[in-house]
Amino acid sequence: MTSSELSPAERFAASRNRSRTPQLQVFRSGLAFDLDPFQIKACEVVEQGRSVLVAAPTGAGKTLVAEFAIHLAMQDPRDKVFYTAPMKALSNQKYQELVAEYGASEVGLLTGDTNVNSRARIVVMTTEVLRNMLYAGSDLLQDLRYVVLDEVHFLGDRFRGAVWEEVIIHLPLDVRMVSLSATVSNAEEFGDWLQTVRGETDVIVSEERPVPLQQHVLVGSKYLDLFDSSGQAATNRVNPELVRATALGRRGGSRGGGGRPGSGGHGYSGRRGGSRPAPHPQANPGRMDRWKIVDMLDGLNLLPAIFFVFSRVGCDQAVRQVLRSGIRLTSAADRDEIREIVDDHCRTLRDEDLAVLGYYEWLEGLERGVAAHHAGMLPAFKEVVEELFQKKLVKAVFATETLALGINMPARSVVLEKLEKFNGEARVPITPGEYTQLTGRAGRRGIDVEGHSVIQWSQGLDPQAVAALASRRTYPLNSSFRPTYNMAVNLIEQFGRSRTREVLETSFAQFQADRAVVDLAQKVRTQQQSLDGYAASMACHLGDFGEYIQLRQDIAALENQNASRADVQGRGERDRRQEKITALRRQLRQHPCHACPEREQHARWAERWYKLKKQTDQLSAQIRSRTGAVAKIFDRVTDVLLDLGYLVPRDGSDATRDSSTLSRVAEVDVAAPGRTLRRIYGDRDLLVAECLRRGVWNQLDVPSLAAMAATLVYEPRRDEGMLSERYLPRGEFRTALDRTQTIWSELDDLEQAHRLPGTQQPAPGLALAMHRWARGASLDSVLDDADLAAGDFVRWTKQTIDLLDQLSVVADPPVGPVARKALDAVRRGIVSYSTV
């Protein structure tokens, strides 16, 4: 709408807004496009000095609000801004973008294993790094004006989500937050909590995709709309032709028809006339081969496309299948540019490592416009794929779902081969939230008029279920917050025990629990009114009918026990139970209410009363368990730390008293071991601290300490069995591992005694490989030892480096100096290449 189309009142309001947000007008004038209403509203909130939560679909342009906050911070020569992201890949990507915008001197990067220009005015970091800064009271927090929490919906992640809550709770209140989230169904609830703990926070929700999404199902070779597009049906009605085609498919096959995308259907045999033969027979004749789908999308001008496969092996196999077919999606000029970009990223790789890494096959795929993208790949390879895809040089990427988590790789089309995935335990359907994240990649803003999602139909897939999944665009954000040992000692050192309990009561976890309690309490009150009514209806003028009905229920329970246990109980037990039934029946007949003429009518009301009373008691128990739930866990964590001497009672009394006594101590102090624990971060924080305290690693040399650090961070695959001793490093490592395992067992027993879940047992599956890597072994031999893909080895090695870095700072000699040497020994080869 132009200014001439606005009413005088609207023009006046717009002019007033411009005068209140002059920096927004400057920012907008430097853009090549105008802002959407939700972006304008969010930026106005930021310039007016309030925090903001922006919840919008993938690709809607949420990060532009963060960029405006950075623009504001750069207007004052002292102000700083931190940009946090949930993954190192996202941090690296954002760092490169900001360097291009503001120059390398103004931008820093902190990701645990990378420290670049940490005192810059704009610092990109992982959320864990900011959490650690807050607990350490880092001087880098001085002059901090804004913090951007990108992908803040990671707060619901069951492994790492607590970090986001810790940052939100402990960030100084004068720092403004720009929180960016995917579209969640309870954004207002999350915003209410932010308002409670952070003060002035506005919630801006947009559910409009910037590029409309057209959804399709591929039944055999027939390309059909998911929803009826005739215009004569209600919204989200399943396409009748799709229903017919899937019914035909269930009866044994489908035949193609005519049409184009967006019409009812489209039978496809290949742009090149279907002359290219399939290299292998199809495992399922009802499904198109992957190369044929690529060919089809190319012919329909629907590339570039991302194929979500949900399996690393499947991604790699898909690329090989497409290459065997002979498809080439690039021109000669494209191939020249691809080789130039690959050479730039990979020039530091050793020649002897290239074959081990599958470099030549990977490069062939890139040159033909096809690639895989998954966590098993070398980070440098993934970065190349991302850059080539963004530059439209790679046209088909076969990826696992991790690609959907924030990395800037939008496509024209997204293909879902299945609507279920393996979650580590079983194959489960993808959730509406996951579907939204995956299909959110379809449609490039400013390039595509619409995006396309394509679901490949398979036997047993119900079109109605697919439509229901595709129609539910949002998902709830639920807290995964739980107090840890490191968190406890840090907060107690800062606030004391009583104040810490109050701080933890402000967590989103407790906020949600309290809201649930309100609903439960209302239900209890409603049911109590019904109970009162039932009690009045069952009242008997002859006596206590509640007492009478209890006798009847006791008799019924004993009779059920006799019937259900007839084949296992002894004769004596059965006779004793029968004697008790006889005695109860005698009491029943002698009870005054037994003679009441309305006895059975009273009994019906009594049965309703008892049934509802049981439900009400269960609700009341839920209320008791949720009230102060986070503080109760904190108390248990504190009791463990008191038992072990990491905390001591403030009154100086003997710390060997039992934990039930200690738990009543109002205040505690952090002891010397606790101050060490304050600087140890990770799932096994207490185990690491206890091993340092007892000196069990004092005899380890450089390779053995690296192997031990890997043992403490590594998470084995579910199919990975116990290692025999011959697969472990020799010498002092084995003795140290035995002592470490013993300490873990002692801590696990103590945690169970305090009703805490405990931690996973240390896993030495990577120990031998890390030991050999630290001694200088070649990449191919180490990957063979580890039975890992190169990307996985790099990922676990970086986590090993992170722990060694902590040990180098916090551990006394001899462990500290050895850890520093181990850092240098491990950070080499492909591990050192995988940094910015």
C-alpha cells in the first residue's frame, strides 16, 4: 500500500512511528527490500528498549530483527552484542556473514574449541559458552547491551535445553534479549515467562510463510497434490484423486496420468524420455528410484531440492545411485566454479588423507550437482556442500534431518522419502513440529514464487494421516530444565542456598508446572463438588453408608485375590483369606445400613463416589509432585554434594552427618572441591571433579589422558557391546579406567539413594583410537580402530578437546600440564582443519 492510499489518520500514525524509531528508518533505507509487518513491529520494540520474542516459520526473516539489534549496538562506541546459536556450524556461518558486513576487526567467534577476537563488539558464540561466561563472571560481559538467542526453541531439547534457561535467568536484567524461535503453539506462554523473569518483553508471532508451500505426494510415478485444489472444497480436504491412487496402489500398483504440478496429477517418465535404464531392479516396484525423482524434479524445474533420508548410510547410497544413473545437473562453467571452491576449502588436507575421506567420489558428485549432508561427514566437506547449494551449483542434496535445524540452505523443493525415523530405540512417526521444520526449507525468499514438498508414498501410508500431519503447523515448547551439580555450586557461590532455590523456582520448567497446577487444582475443586453431591446422595438414615460400602469393597477385593491367584497360592493362604471373607460378610449383615430398603441405590452413588475419590486423590498427588518440583531436585543435588564434601554447612557442623539432617541446614558454603567443580561443565561434571580430587589420573601420560577424556565424553551406539581389555590402551590407562569406573559406581549408588537419575557409565569405545591419534597415528588406521566416519571422529575429538581444555585450567599438577600437552597432540590433521 502506497502512502497516497493511506487515510490521514494512518499517515499520521506512520509518521509518529518513524519519529519514535529513527534508527529503524536508517536501517530500512539500507535494505534492498521492504520489511514485513512482523519484522517492523519487532524492530520497533527493540529500538524502544524492550526485549522481544519473535516466533515465525523457517525462512520468514527472523534473523533480520537480530541484525537490527546489532545495527543499534554499533551506533554507540561502547555497546556490545552477543549472538548465540545452538550449533557450531550455525555459529561459524553467522560469523562469516557478520565479518562480511562489519569487518573482521569488529566480529569475534567463541565455540569452545575456537577463540577468535573474543573482545570484539560483536561476538558469535554457542549458548554453552555464554552460560559459562555468566557463571565465571567474565569481564567480556561488560558493556553488553543485546543478546540474540537464535533458535531459542532448542530450550525444549532434552539434552541441552537447560542451557537456554540458565542464560535467560542469569543474564543481567539491563541486557535486552532478542529471542528467535520457530513457530511454537505456546509462544504466548513462553513470552509470559520471559516477561516474568526478564521484565519488558513483547511477543511477536507470525504464522505466514514468506513463500507459500505446495504439498504433493508421489504415488509410484504419479505426482499428485496432497490437498484438493479445485476451489470447490473446504480448506485442507484431501485430494480425491490421491485417495483413489493410493487405494489402487494398495491393490497392487499405480499407473501414471497427465498434468502439471499444481493440477490434480502428473505421470512422469523422465525429461529425457525415460531412455536411461535403472541400474538395479527396484526393491519396491511401487516407488520411483531416487535418480528418477531427481530427473523428474529437474524436468519440472523444481530443483534445487533437499531429500530428507533420515539415515547417513541412506544419504551416501542415494548419491551413489544418482551417480550410477549418469545424471549431470551442472554446466562446464558450474564445474569450474565448483572445483575452485572445493580447492579453497580443502587445500590444507593431506594427500594421504584424501582417499580415506572419500574425497574423489565426493568431488565427482559435486561436479555433477549432487551431494550428501550428514553428521558423519568432515565439517569442511559439509561447509562446501552448504556454500555450493546456496550458490545453486549443487542441485540435489540427500540429508539427514539435522540440516533442517537452522543452517541457511533453502531449496525450491523438499522430498520426504518416509514419514518415520529411528529415534535411537525404535522407528517412530515424525512429529508435526519436525514436519514443519523439514518442509520449512522449501521455497527461497526473493527467488521462488512457491515452495514444494513431495512425500513419497509407500504401502500403509494413509493420505488422511499425511494431511493431518501437514495441517498442524505448530508444536508446543516444553522445558527440559534440571539442576546439575555444576549449576548448584555456581549458584550457591553467587546467591547462597535459599536464594538459589528461589532463582530455580523462576525457571520455565517450574512456570509450566505451576500453570499445570492451576488447571489441576481447578479440576480438583470441581470434582470435590461432585464428591459432596455423591456423598449426600449415598447418605443413609440408618447409619454410616461409607463404612458399609467399604466392607463390600474389602470383600470383593479378597474374592478377586482368591480367584486371580488360585493356581499359585497355598491351601493355608486361601483358607485364611476365606475366613476373613466370612468374618467380613458377618459384619456386613450386622451393619445397620444392610437393612435399608434403598441400600442398592445408595450403593450405586457410593461406587461413583469411590471412583471419583480415587481420581481426585491422584490429581492431588500430581499437584504435590509439581509444586516446587525444580527446588526439590536441587535439594537432592545439594544433599549429594554435602555428602561428598563439595558443600559444607555454614554453621561449621560436622559434614559427616546423615543427609536427612544436612538437608535441613538453611545455608551452605562451597568447599575447595566445589570451587573446582564450578569450572567443570558437562554431563559427567561430578565424576570428573571426584577423579581429580582423588588423583586417579595423576599417573597418566599425554596419550592416556586424551584417551580418558574421550572415555568421559563419548556416547556409544546402541549396538556397541562391551569392549574386551585387548581393545583398550595398555599401561596406566587401564588402572585409571578401573578406578574411574569404581568412582562412577559409587556416585551412581549415592544418586539412587537420593532419588536422582544418575549419569551414563563412562564408555571407552573411542579410547584406543584417541590414544593412537594423540601418539601421531595416521588417519586411516585411527578411523579403522574407532569404526567411525571422519565427521563423527572430528566431533568426538572436539568434545575431547573441550574437556582437556577445562582440565588444563582447573586441574593441579601433574594433570593440568599433561592436559595442555594433550590438547596440542590431539588438535592436528583433520581436527585442526575443521576450524574457522
